[in-house]
Amino acid sequence: MQILPGHTVGIDLGTTYSAIAQLDADGNPVSLTNSDGKTITPSVVLLGEDGKVIVGPTFERMSIENPQNIVEAIKRQMGNKDFHIVYQGKKLTPEFISALIIKKLKQDAEKSIGPIANAVVTVPYYFNDVRRKATQDAGKIAGLNVIDIINEPTAATLAYAWQKGQLGRSDNFAGEKTIMVYDLGGGTFDVTVVRYNATNFKVLATDGDVMLGGLDWSRRIVDHISEQFHKQHGMDPREDPETMMTLTQECEQAKRDLSDKAQLSITAYYKGKNTTVALTRQDFERMTADLMLRTRDTTELVMQQAGVGKGELDEVVLVGGSTYMPVVETMLREVTGKAPSRDVTPEEAVAEGAAIHAAILEARATGGNTRMGQAVVKRLQSVQASDVNSHSLGVKITDPNNRTRKINHIMIPKNTSIPFKTTQRFVTNSPNQQRVHVCILEGDALDPDACTTIGDFRVVGLPPNLPAGSPIEITYEYDKNGRFAAHARELVGNTEAKTEIVRDSGLTDADTDAFENLARDYKVE
């Protein structure tokens, strides 16, 4: 890992809001403000007709623009090779759109701290390798040296334990804590159980959903209002993009207001007609009960996988703006037996944790930052982390019980502590087999087609007249940096082959270089 000259920061690239943070000279994580003086920036990109790119435009500006030029929730498309936006004759990928958001964060923060060179960027725990690579590429396109990708709940845990004066402070904290991080953001959801002491923190179990977040709660209100409008007037306001954008903004605000108010009214206007709908918090919670149940089921599953029962957690930490909904706190009290904590700022904790992780990496690589005192540097250098893999890794094999079909055989189950290495023995399928094809799968499904193929390789030149059922040894190895290697050896003739996967899917180096040059041409406001 190379640390370039310039500041090192942490970036939370969120679905609805993004943030950037840095450790100050005293070792305190500080969220850096944007040009509006705010610590969070809407993850909305306006590709203006005049060639201007505005990140986090005001609602007034959005209302006068073509809705097709407004890109929201791009994080949900990360790693989707089939998604693009056409702008000024160019196809812009999710990585590039995300890079524009990062570029805005970077240039605003540089006004207060100076040139930024290095960054740790966060991802949901349940992002697969393709989405992680896409996030890494977004940072590079924005002109940053991305020194690591860190999982959002891990970052939030760092922020919590560091700001409590526990992590890296053996003089201050002699015990051990087991905490849960419940992270419900605008577009993604994660729940993680972590155990830590002064010098080490270890992820025990994690799970989540990259297609579940506050946006889904807001859309339920949009659908409810639209259906009431249709009943009254026989027209659906969702059919018009501009009306839909305005209604979505109002329903998003209504969702927030219902965290404090018991009841409110929403009025929809479309084609000269209007409908006013009264909505209570109870109505809202009833129409979104299935969404909350999904997070509850995941929370209970993670506690079970971590071996933690009700009443056994030391703390339940809330992260993500959607955790302000009162029903979240009620549900977590029931499931964990613990009142959730708001000791970290839900919208800023992830970026601040990423900043701590970035400072730890910088301190290890360079021996310390000249802005910080030796006591802070020593504290940073003392912290060690142990993580788990968030997706199972398997190999495609012939089903021993049905030789006409292929199945996914799990080699490394999800929530396995990494680094991890396993070797298992398989056999050839047919006599005089010439080669063995090793196909590496990511996912838990038995059906290989329901998993993601993240790499493959072949063992060729097998010995002649090799009988069917000859032994093949396959080794999977996952290191602490998330780098994965697979190795296969045919044991009769000792023929072998291997591959290493370093987030090699998605954009090529040439693609990212071209997009990086293009990003320089766009003036982001």
C-alpha cells in the first residue's frame, strides 16, 4: 500500500447522502463541511443542459430541470454493467456518476484542509466483490488513491469505540465489549455484531440487504398517496416524471416529520386536480411493517450466528438516517432487550470511522502523520482488526447424487473469520480426462446460476489414461485484505494451476484512466 503526499480521509459514499471526515491533530474524527456548511451532501447528481454538473442540487433547482437529467440512488446500481446514463453523447457508468459525488466531497473539503490524496471509502457489508471493485474505481476516477475499502458497520464500530476512549487505550479500557451495529441508511441495510477490547476488534457475524433502505419506506407513502389520488380522480400522478419527483420529495419529508409528529397531511397535485391525504404514524408503520420485519429477521439471524442472546449485548448502536424512525428503536428493544444508543451521530459515524481506519493505515505505512502527536500515532498503531467474509465462496461441481446437474459446493461459508484457508478433495468425472475447470462462485445458493461467478481457471495436461474418480485437491485462501486465491492440484501426476482474484471484474484500468480524464473535464458544483 502506497500513501501519496497530501491529506488522508475517510469517505462514506451513501445511497442518499455522502460524507467525508478526517482525524484532527488530537486524534478526534471530524466531519468536513461542504460548500453549504453542512457535514452531509445529498448523493444526487444533476447533469445540467448547460453542461454543468451539480452534486446535491437544491429542490428548487431540481424542479426546473428535466427529471431525466437527475440521477439519484446510483449506489444501488454499483457493479451493474448494464446500467448507464447518456449525457452529452457519452455513456456514464455508475462508477463515473459516483466519482462525481466523491469529486464534490473532495473539492469542498480541500477548501478547509488543503490537497487530499488518499482515502478509505466505505461499502455496505453485503456488497459483493463486483460492487466493491466498482466503489474502488469510483474513488480512482475522482482522482484519489483509494488505500482501502472498509465495511460500513466496521467503520461505525471504529467510530463508536474510538470516541468512547476505549479503542487503542489499554490504560483506559481493560475489558471487552460485544456490540451490535444496526445500520439502516437511505438505500442499504446492514446489521453486524462485533466484539472488541482496547487493541483488537473482531466481527462475529453480519448480514444485510443492498436493496433495502429509507427510500423503500418513502416509496410506500408515494404509492399510498398516488392510489388515493387515482381512486378520487382516475389518474395516477406517478405517470408524470416531474409530478413524481415533487411527490417523492414531499413524501420523503413526511416520513421524516412522522418521526416527531403523530399525524400530518400530504397534498398531491396533478393535471389541475388535487387530493389531500391524512397520514398517521400508525398508518405509516402498518404500511411498511413488512420492511421492518425484514430488518428484524436479519437482526435475529445475525445474533444467532454470533452466539449472542437477548440481553447479552453491551450496546446496540444506531447508524444511518433511517434509524430516526421510532419503530426501529421499539423493534430493537424487543429483539435485543437493550435500549439503542445514539452516542455516535447516525449520519456521520461511518465517514468518521473510515477516517480512523485511514489514519491507522497511514500510521502503519509511514510511521505517523506530522500533524499528530506521538501519543495519537501510537494509539493508532496499536489497533488490530479481524473481519469476516460477507459472502460464501464455492466451487461449481457435478452433483454426486445427480450427475446430470451442477451445484455450488461451499468452500468458505459466509461469516468465516479471515484470513482463512481450506483444502478439500474432489475427483475427476470421466476416464482419460484432459483438463479440470475450476469455476469460483460467490453466493449461498445451491444453483450455480443463482450465484456470481468471480473467476475461473483450468488445470491442463493431465496424465494420459487417467481413470475417472482420480483425486483433485482444491485450496481456497482468503487473506486479511480481502484478496482471494484458489489453487488446484491433480494428485496422480501432480499437475497444478492457480488464480488470484484482486477485484478484477468491472472496469478495466484503461476504462478507469479514460473516465478519470473525463472527470477532470467536468466542473462539479
